[in-house]
Amino acid sequence: MVTLAVVIGAHGVAGEVRLKVFAQDLAAFRAFNGGALTLRSARQGPNGTIARFAEVADRNAAEALRGTELTVPRSALPPLGEGEYYHCDLIGLAAVSEGGEPIGRVVAVDNFGAGDVIEVERPAAGDRPGTRFMVPMQPRAVPRWDDLTLTIADGWAD
């Protein structure tokens, strides 16, 4: 399952919710969480997306959803073009050097406005926790990736 949004609170008294959305087009999907929630409408509000679900009739029901992740099966996502990826496909990949040496594991993908940045966690060493570093998700820093590994160009993991 892939998380496309999370409910961050209620909006008004008629059962609408505020969402933090991780997808470009949430309205392209109608059913979430295995059909438990059916999207009736979604619009941009002053503090994020405001949505109405068929199963949510009042503010109390909307408040009860706070923190609920809205998920769809990975198979429901549109196919990708060459060089495209879904964040969920990168998280958990083993990060390796160009020579194939293990570096760590991808733990997050962020976007601060200038493009995606991957966060890699090195393994723990003795009693010290693993350290993290960030790399831009650009060909000069990440020349290739597949279903199992993400290669980090020399000099980016130092």
C-alpha cells in the first residue's frame, strides 16, 4: 500500500477534513484504505487540501480520522516514464557506491523546493547509532537505481 495523504484535522462542522497530500492529483483516486473511505470532493484550502468523504458525516467523525493515512495499492498508481520514480519505491533501497560497496539504506525522500533529496542512513557502528546524510536525486549524484539498490556517485557519501 502507498500513502497518498494523511488527515491532519477536521474542517468546519459538516465532516470535511484537512489533508497533508503527498500526491500530485489526489482527486484521481476515489477509494482509499481498501474501500473504507470514498472521496466525494477535494479542494485547496488556506491550510492544505480540504476533502469530503462519503463515510464522514460530521465534525466528530472527521476529528476521529486525525492521523489516518490514506492509502491505495501500488498497482493503482499510473505507470512511470523513463527516469521517473515514486518516493515509496526509493525508501528502503540499499545505497551502494559506484564500486558496489554498501553505504547504507534510503530512509526518506524530501523536497524542499529545488528537487528531491534522498536521505541515507549509514549502519550503526558499535554503540554509536547510524549517521545520516542527504544527496540530491540528480544523475550527477545518483547515476542509477533499480528495485534493489540505489547507486551514489563517488564523493557524495563522504
